[in-house]
Amino acid sequence: MANLLVRKSIETLKAEAAASGEHTLKRALGPTNLVALGIGAIIGTGIFVLTGQAAAAHAGPAIVISMVLAGIVSALAGLCYSEFASTVPVAGSAYTYGYATLGEFFAWIIGWDLILEYALGAATVAVGWSGYLVSILKDFGIQFPAALSAAPGTVVQLTGGGSATAVFNLPAVLITIAVTILLVIGIKESANVNSVIVVIKVLVVLAIIAAGVMFVNSANWSPFIPENTGNFGEFGWSGIMRGAAVIFFAYIGFDAVSTAAQEAKDPQRDMPIGILGSLAICTVLYVLVSGVMVGLVPYKELGVAAPMAVAVDAARLKSEGTSWAGFMSWMPFLVKLGAIAGLSSTMVVMILGQPRIFFSMGNDGLLPSWASKVHPKFRTPWITTIITGIVVAIAAGFTPIGVLGELVSIGTLMAFVIVSIGIIFMRYQNPDLPRAFKTPLVPLVPALSAIVSFALMASLGWHTWRRLIIWMVIGVVLYFVYGYRHSKAQRGLAGKDKVMAD
């Protein structure tokens, strides 16, 4: 059992990160790139879909408070990630942090778990991207082949009436291939493309806020906290709490910044800026967007698949006869453009994160050596990037978005729990370790982060837990069949035992 909990010293991790040559990742990212990566990962499906649905079913106009609460919960985990990322600035994110604090077995568990967040998260976003692309093509009178527009068995409504059953989601696969090629070419190139997309989608979101606030009906904000129906989670303060749990998915992604720690120019300074800066910017945007949405239309009308489109449509109708009419006629198109841009950059960051976790696991011997291969020209983990792209493409092409989304949520929350606990362990194991950034009020803040994250996990249904358990059992079997036998740390222990025996 002691061997399973062997830890990798922080000194060793730093020494590996300081290695030079063609076999290490290229340090090319500054604070602006890292903030853009965080925003690129966070602003996606959540702001365009979940906000309105949570308002309609749970919080009403008080969805604004739910947004703030979800942001605070994310900030608790973000503070823990910031300390780890600045203290242990290597690729691997929560996997590496687990190895340094809780031991190899827990590191493997979290590395395996993160596949649910990053690979399946990217697949979820690819499916959403496909839906918006098909929709925007319809606006231009182009009907994308229904059979190739969604997961097998999905019923697709046709423009001229009637329906068809899909067999494969081709757009989702094509965007995955494009993002994979971009990420193989280089981290700097990928970050630059992501930064451009982030600027576009933030401008779209700001345009929606600026235009929408002109036509807000303050009567829609009253009552601000609708009276509870008698059921927990249906309005009132319990509804605000339930709304926060539902829209927490909208904040997932900021931790992906930490996977690029080994490619940051000055990780001790820049990683906390990237993680906490992107969280702060997105929280402000989320609060403003949600406030405008529930001010444009009665909150009960937002429980649809595209609630932002409903709100923008209402603003467009109110603008008729005003100087804003011409601009507002373009708003439905801008919403879809913003959604496509948002989901594109989210995919870039998600698919960027997964290969870097495989890279770290390959370096440690828990995965085959090819997992840690770096392209001699592009200095990217090209083999694992291609493998990740293939896995994401298959999942996006054949899996419904609902199943993917639930697995992403529970996988992410599990990572938050382990990272938060890891901060407490690291403080006691290495009290004198130089820390460029310190999580405040330890152990209170990380303990709260772990408790709240687990509480949100507990709120998910048994079917999601069952899938998580099955996934983890498969992971444990793989660890003992391959990882444990090939682990460099385990070989080191075996060598020490042999010397002592001699």
C-alpha cells in the first residue's frame, strides 16, 4: 500500500520542467495568452444555453445571484489551482499536483478522471458547435444533410417540414480534426488563433449586453426572487442555490489554463493571472448577460434550447421604429456567430489540455513512452494530440450531448475535490516551499472548495455516478496491469529495496 502512495518530490518536478532541448515543451505563453485561454475555455455553451434555462426553472431574475455564487465556488477552486500552478509549474494540471501531494495511485485516478473533463468536454462542445453551424446554414437557406448532422438515432427537423434520423455527426468530427491539426502545429499558433476568437466572442457578448440593456423592461425583474413553489430548488433561496449548481457547468474550463504551465514564460507570476483573471472577467460578463436576459423577457419564457436567441428576438422587436432597428436586425446572426466562436475556442483549450496530461503520465512511466514524445520542430506533444483528436472525434460523432455533459461535470468536480485536498497536504508536507502565490486562509478555503464541489457531485443523478464508477474501475484495472508495472517511481523503490537487501 505504501508503494501505491509514493510521491514525486516537487524538486524533481521542477528539475524536469527546467530541462532544455528539443524534447521539452516550448515556453511561449505570456499572461495575455493565458487569460485568453481561460476565457476561451469558460465562455461557451453555458452562457448561451444554461443561463436562461436555470432562470426559467429555478431562480427567476435572481439568476444574477446564482451566477455570483457559482463564480465564488469556482474562485475557491481557482485559488487552489493558482497556488499549485505557480509552485509546481509543469504540464499535467491536477494529475501532477496529485502526484506531488497524495501519491501515485491518486495521481493515476485523477489523470484517468481528467479524460472525462477534457476529452469528453471537447466532444460535448463539438456537438454544440455542430448544432449552431447547422442552424446558421439554415439562416442562409442551406440545409445540411440531416443524416450527417447529429448522433445516431437523433431525430432532426427538416426546413421544409418532416424529420429525418441522423446516423453520424459530421460537422463535429470536422471541427475536431481542424482543431487537432492546429494544436499539432504549435502552442503559440494555437494560442494566437484562440486569442483572436476570444476577442470576437467577447465583442459579441458585449454587443448583446449594450444593445439589450436599451430595451430592458424593469417589470420583468419583479419579483426579483420569486416565491418558492413548495419544492426545494423551485425558486426562493433554494432555487437560487439550485440555479448556482446548474450553471456551475458554465464556469468549467478555467483549470485548463494550468495544463499549459510548462509552456508559460513566467509561470510563477503568470499562472495565477491566467486562472483568476479569466474567472473574474467571465463572472462579470455572466452577471451582466443574465441580468439583461431576464430584463428583456419574463424569465419563464427562457426555458428553451436557445434562451439568448429568445431574449435578443424580444429586443429586436422592441427596437422597431428606433435608430437601433437596423443593428438589432443583425443580432440573431451575431448570437449564433458568438456561439460558434465561443465553442471553437473552448475546443482549442480542451483538446490542448488532454495531451499535456498524457505527456506527464508518459514521462512518469504510467503510460507508454510515446505519450511523452515531443515533435522536434513544433515542440508539441503531437502523438497524444492526434490520439486525443481521434477519441474526441469518435465521441462527438456518435454520442448524444446529454450523456457527454453529465460525465464532464462529475469528472471536473472530482478533480476540484482532489486538488483542494492536495493544497492542505502540500502545506503540511512542504511548509517552507517557496510559493509565488498562496491560497488564503488554508485550510478553510481549500476545505470549503472540496466540500462544495463534492456537494455538487452528490446532486447529480445515480446514472451519472454509475458511469463514473465504471470508468474508474476500468482505470484502476489499467493501472495495475500496466501503470504500476512500468512506473518510474515504482522502479526507483524496487532499486532501493534491492540495495538494502544486498
